[in-house]
Amino acid sequence: MNPSIASPVRRACIATALLGALAAATPALAQTSYTVSVSLDYTGPFANVMDSWWGGQQSVFDWWNETRGKALGIKLDVKTHDLRYDASVVARTWPQILSQDKPIVFLGMGSPDLVSLMKRLPGDKVPMIMGTAMIGPLWTANGWHFSYRPTYSQEFAGLFDYLQKRLPEKRALRVGTVSTQGLAGYVDQVNGVVALAKTYPERFAVVSQQWVDNQPVSVTNQIREMAKANPDLILVGTNTAQVVATVKALKELGLKTPIVTSSHNGLNEAAKAVPIADLEGSYSVFAFAPYNDPTVKVAEIFAKYNKTKGTWGITSAQTAGQALLAVAAIERAATKVGADKLSGQAVYDALLAGPFPAEQFLGLLPTVALTSAAPFPTEHLAVKAMTVKGGKLVAVSEDWMPVPPLEKW
Amino acid sequence: MELLQTLINGVLTGFVYGVVALSFVVIYRASKIVNLAQGQVVMASAFFVWLFVLALGWPLWLGLPAALLASIALGAAIERAIFRRLIGQPVFSVVMASIGLLILIQGAAQLFFGAQTRPFPQVLPAGAWQLGPLLLNKTLLIGAVLTLLTGEGLHRFFTHTRAGLRLAAVAEDHVTALSLGVSVRWATAIAWMLGTALAMLAAVILLSGTVLGLQAAEIGLRALPVALLGGLESVRGASLAGVLVGVGEALASRFLDPLTAGAASLVFPYVLMILVLLLRPQGLFGWRKIERL
Amino acid sequence: MAMLPSGVFFSSHAAERALVRTPPQRLALAALLLVLVLLPLLLNDYLLGVLTLAGVTLVAVLGLHITVGMAGQLNLGQSAFVGVGAFVAAALAAKGWSLWLCIPAAALAAGAVSILFGLPAVRIKGFYLALTTIAAQIMFPIVMIRLPEAWFGGTAGLPVDPPAVFGLVLDTPRSIYGLVLAVVVLAFLGAANLSRSRIGRAFRAMHDNDIASSVIGVDLARTKIMAFFAGAFFAGISGALYAYYVRYVSTEQFTLWLSVWYVGMLIVGGLHTPLGAVLGVLTITALQEGVHAAGGWVMAQTGSSLSGGTVFALTNVVLGGVIVLMLLFEPLGLAHRWALLKAAYRIWPYPRA
């Protein structure tokens, strides 16, 4: 063949060949794989809820990989680790997780992960996302650990705000607290509520603080003391045994004061020990939507993608929210730096780059606005609550209840 | 009047401590075995009650005796497998064995029953009786009466019956008892069966109508100071000591807790225990042992 | 003292009393140390971490061996003393004190606290003394949390920065392993030497028969308090190392359950020699990791968690069962079996004495 004539043809051939090769290679390049590491507990105190816990996360990740992830060209490889809810196990496993998984985000379980990794994460450049509520002592700035839930006290404040506005008279809402001394989170819950009352004295008042045993035999004495101050609500945010003891004490004394609980010691837990009729009018409040709220589309995702033996309930809702925040941050990071350049740093920047709108969370979470000032959102905070009406667990309100602004106490 | 109510509640709670301490003391009184795992034994009995009454759904009049039999069988099994071989061994080994038992029962309970909390049947009635301005918790009051009756009955058994006196010999010293023809094996078997039966009574009073979880075993630690205060060999002393500790705790909770951020009522039993150990190790009614070279 | 092969004679008292007496023993020791130093190159980070934590536990259990094995004072509050050491080390490290000061300070603090609880030892003994230590263990978190926040972090606990030695910051698994290894070797030497010293002999005399030992001049009260102090001293060192390793201390990490496990490790390994402490810690750690690994494998095979709590429960059942079996059939522990093995090897083909 005459080279000079074939040259453009040859160039065209080569170009086509190159384009074809590129086209063939493109599907392989289009999907970048990243690792997300998850802390679980199959052998420690939370082992019995692990199915639902992991189910909530796993279904969200699988759903995201199939839908939004595919569109972005990202595949999330989720690696679980049994860290036994023990800080020393976390401490000794973390180097391995870092070097082998090279995760872009870490999903923590609770305080052992938090305390062990708090100081290491900024250096290791992996953000951690939790699904549990925080406590006051952890309100520090410039951390790489985040939760979509604020402190317990702020969650309670949201419900108090809602209820105070609906009081028949214009007066402060009278709150009595039942808690245990000597357990970090439990004491802090009360401190936060006291701070709330100090900040808004005409709207909230803590009329009585009762301290009981962690697993009390009877709290009738203390509830009797409290009844003298005539509270509108009794806050028992600690554990199920104390809720049950309070319910019994109220029954003994012939009182009908509603109780306010959190997610882990909520109404469905207490209903295992006392007839649900005794819980009539009491509340459970937390910063994610109740699992039987019809606006929560995540329930469908769970039903479709869940591969574990877990069921859709408070636990899986809580962890699904955690996973949703993680993928929301990953999406935002991918749009900013590109799907092939994701890293822990990029996800961290994305988390702090502004509020995540509520639509991103398919009804499960309100707007989540994280800043470097705290490991949880301090603005746009909102909660939802459940109550017992006519012997059934129902949502208190369709809309999110905003949390009044609170300074660090 | 408030003070009276506080005292009454303290007395009633104290009887719960007393019955747990009683189960501990009975084992010691009849066989000189120190069982640090008594809290776990109470928890195991509680699980048996749950198993028969709630899980299998048997009615109370059938489920409770079945649970009682199961608890007694557990006690006999523990005695046969472990403590029978430790007869005559120093106290040290026996204490260590009870430590091993503690870990074992805790693990076995989690293995068979799982870690989640579950409801416990309302064996004793709920609510409270009104006595003028005072409230008396029904469960605790009935429990207190039962404790007193059982305590008295056991006291009679140990001091006025042949079998009981033989058991007292075993509590004094194993080898001496053997040399006098008392079967130490039989004594330890009786001790454990009585002890576990009482543990079930304690479990029922403590947990009637509340939730049952693995943390129920913590009551065992509360019972130690009570048993010590009353005297490790004194069956009557256990109830009285329980009342003293219960009342002390209630008073400390009312007057000292606000000053010490809640620490006073929590440490009270243990500080009391240390004081008892320092000043009068045999407790209020225990036997005074004179050491011989 | 173990039997030696025939033909080995000593010409000085010092040579006979030495811990390592014959050239083959020296060689074996050197080889062991070499292996320990080179382990980081062979193991992955996770196993290295397991060994490091086992080492930290070993220091505490060595202390327990002194109190319980040598002096016969049952101590069920060792975890509380470890906790005191950990908190003191964390508080001082937060103020900027160096590792060289923090660790001894932690040890002394733990020792001081133990004296407080050993004082009743003057009047009581045996089981009753054990109860006092249980009281110490239970009161530890209650009191610790209520101390001023500026001291020990209150209810939340204290974070700890990685330690710095000679300017080198120890924040990799290997470097912290090196630190722990060095301390473990020193602690082991200390415990082994203690039994050959005057106070060690006093401990053993008191253990054998306290009244007889007081007749020959052993001050019982002082010796008992010394026994607690020595045990807690080691516990304090262990606590400081723990604080540096996990980098956070809070009262939930030092529980009665842990104290019970320490005693359990000692029972399994053998109460009466430092080697028993080593064997006990290694065996129980291996059992724990083995059960967890087996549980994880089984769960992976069956594709779900057959109630994951089973693994945790199994660990306890196995450990409790092992402790009870050891007490019934080999109360002197694995160290005794090892000594019997060595003796049988030495005098083979003659039967064991």
C-alpha cells in the first residue's frame, strides 16, 4: 500500500481503533469502588439487636449502590468489623481497618468508637458518622466525628417546646427528671434540660430532680417527692428499668403524669413489661422519624433490600438514617471533586459544606446542617415523637418539631 | 410523715436485700461455702420462672413449682459437680470456685436465654395499700412477710431440729463434722437446694412485674454487705441486717445524696461493710471464731 | 527451683540463686527475647494489637500474682487499681508530663489507694479481706466520677495523647508494642526477683501460716499492706500503659467483671509463679480470640448472626468452665503442669517422683 495515500486512512483507522478501545474500557473506568467501614457488635452488649442494626445500614447501602451510586459511577464496598462495643478492641483494630480497608467514611456504633477514635480521626483523615444521640461533654469543635442526632437534652427540648406551646395557659412547662448519678450520659441529660430552663425561664422549669438506682427496685419514694412539685411531665431518658419503675410508682400513687423517654428506652420497650394502657399519654422523642410514620419512604427501601433477619423498627430506622447521611455526603463530595477522586477528606469537606435538605433523607431525617463547631447539627434541629393514644403507638405530629436554640452548657 | 414514708420504703426494700442475703447465708450456714455467685443464681431462678410462666405459658400454680424444682435441680447440680469435690479445701479455693461459677452462670444465662430484656410475670400483686397517709407497696410487703416467715422457719430448723444441728456442725468445720459422723456431702447438697429455693423467692419478690435482664444479677453484690452485717452464719440476722441497710440507704438517699451528687446512698452499704469488717467481723449475730495455733 | 541436668554445679551462692543458671537457659532466653522483638515484622496489625493488650493485662496480673499467689491475700479489686493508675497517668499526661514521670506516678498513686483498702487487712483476713477489695472495686467508679472534672474528667473521662519517648511519638502499633514489651520484661523481672528477696520470703511465710510467721518476726500488718502495695503498683503501671494504648480512660473500662477475669487468668495459669501469670494471660487471650474467630466463621458460614450474643456468652461459659475445671483438677494451674512436664523430661526414663 502507498503510505502517503493511506496515511489519513491509517490515522482514521488508528483513531477508530483507539476510540473503540476507549469505549470498551469506559465501563470499567466509569465505576470506582470505595470502601465504607462499619463498626458492629456481635459479641458484646448489643449483639441481640445487631440484625436490625446492620439491616438498616445494609439495605440503604445496597439501594444506593443500585440507584444513585450507579448513576454517579461509584460503588460502595461495605466492610463490617465486630468491634465488640469495647474501646480497647477498637483501639487495636483501627490500624488494621485503616491500612486494609482504606475507608472514605466510618460508621461508628457508640461511645467506645467515639472515645477511642476521637483524637485519631483528624490525623487519619477519615470522618466518622454515628447514629446515636450525643451528650454535652462531647460538644467539642473541630472533630471528624459526627452524628445527625444532637444531644439527648436537645431532643427532649424539641418535644417540650411543642408541648409548652399547647398548654392551656401561658406558663412555663413544669418538668421533673428521673435519672441516675454517676453515669456520664444520664447526668448530662438533666444538665442540658436545666440549661434549657435557664435559657427560657418563662417557658420551661425543672421543678424536681430525682436520682434513683440504675436498676431500681422501687422509685415510689422519689416520685412521691416529685409529685409535690406538680410536674406536667416526667423525663426518664435513661433505661427501660427506670421507665417501668416510674410507671409503677405513678400507678401506686394514683397519678397520671406523662413520661418522656428517648429512643433506646422508648415506649415499645417499656410496653414489654407494663400494659400499654399504663403508658397512655407518654412520649418517646428522637431526632428521626418514627418507624411507622407513613411519610418514611425508607421503610420501603428496607423491605426491598434487607438481607438480614432484622425487622424495620426503631433500631433499623436509626441506623438507616446514619447510612443515609453517609451516602448524602458521598454524593455531595462526588459532585464536587469527581467520582474518581473521593477520599476521607473530600467526604469530611462535604459534610461541612452546608445543610443537607430533608428530601435527601426520604422522610427519615429533618434538614441536617453540620458545622465544625460541634459533632452534631446545631441549627435546623427538629425532632419527632411518638405517643400512646387509645392503646396504640402513634406519631405526635406529622411535621417536624423544631428544637429551640441552646448554647453549650 | 415524709420521714416515716421514707423509713417504711427503706424497710420494705431492705427485706428484699434480706431475702437475697438469706439465700447466701443459708448456703454458708449449712456448708461453710461462700457463694459469691449468689446474684447469678437469683438471676438463673428468675429465668426459670420466666421460662415456665411466660415462654411456655403455664399457669402460675404450675409454673412456679416447676421453676422451683428447676432451681433446686440447678443447685444440686452445682453442688454435685463443683463443691462436693472442694469439701475440706481452704476457703480460698471455694471462693475461687464461686468466682468461676459466677462467670459460668452469667455466660450460660446469656447463651440460653439471650441478652434482651423481657417481661417478668406479676407473681405478687402490684400496686400499694393505703394506710392513712402512708403507702405500702404490695409486692414488697408480701415479700417482707414471706421473708420473715421463711427466716423464722429456717432459724427453727437450724437450731431446734436434729438435721439443722448437724448442719451447724458442718458450718463450723468440715473435717470436725466428718470425724463426728456428719455427712458433709449431704449437708452441702441440702445447703445448695435450700439456697437456690430461697434465691427463687428473692427473684420473685425483686422482679415481680418488672423487666428481667442479665443485669438482675447485680443484686448479689448488694446482698454481700447485708449478709456480712447480719453475720454469715445467722439466719435471723440476714433479715434484720437487710432492714438496717435498706433504712440506712433510704435515709442517705434523702439527706446525703443531694450533698454528694448521689454517691452517699450508693456507697453506704459498702462503707458499712468495711466498718463491720473492721469493728466486728462476725457481724451482729454471727459466730465468734477464736483462732487457735 | 527446677531440676537441672547432671553435671551442672555452681561455685558461688549468687550463681545458684540466679534466675537464669545454665548456658542453654541463657541461650533460650536470648532467643525468646529476639523473637518477641521481631514479632512486629511477622504479625499483622490486629494480632500485634491483641498481643500488646495481652501484655498490658499481664502487668496487672503479675501484680495480682504477688498479692494473691505469693502473699495469699485475695484481691478482687485489681481492675479498680488499674483504673486509678490509668486516670492518674491520663491526668498527668494531659498536663504535659512525660511518660517517664507518668508511669511511676500512676504506679505510686495506685499503691497509695491500695494501702487505704489494705489497712483493714490488719484486722481481717481471707474471705473477709476479699470482700473489702470488692467494696473498693464497686466504689471506684462511684467516687471517681464525682471528683472534680478538672482532675479526672468527671463523668466523661479523659482523652490521652500518644506518648513520646526520646522525642519519638509512639502512635503506631509497632512502636506502642515496643513500649509495652519493654515494660512487661521489666515487670516480669521484678516479680520474679521479688520472690527471691526478703520481702518476698516474708510474703510466702505469711501465706503458709500467718501466725507462725508472726512468731518468727514477720510484721503481719506491714507485710499485708506491702503485698497490696506491690500488687497495686503493678496495676498502676498496667493502667498507665492502657491509657496510652487506648488513648481514652473512663470508668466503664475498669469493672468488677475485669477484676474477676484477672483472678480467673491467674487461676488458670497458676497462682504461685510469674510464669503462671504469663501462661494464664496468654491462654485466656487465645481462648477469647479463638472463640470470637470461631463464632465469626460460623456466622459467616450460616450467613447470619445466630444471635451474635452467643459468641460473647460462649466466651464466658468457656472461661468459667475452664476456671472451675482447673480448680477441681489442677489447682496449681498450667504452670504446675509445665513444671511437671519439664521434670518428667529431665528424669526420663525414670517415672515422675
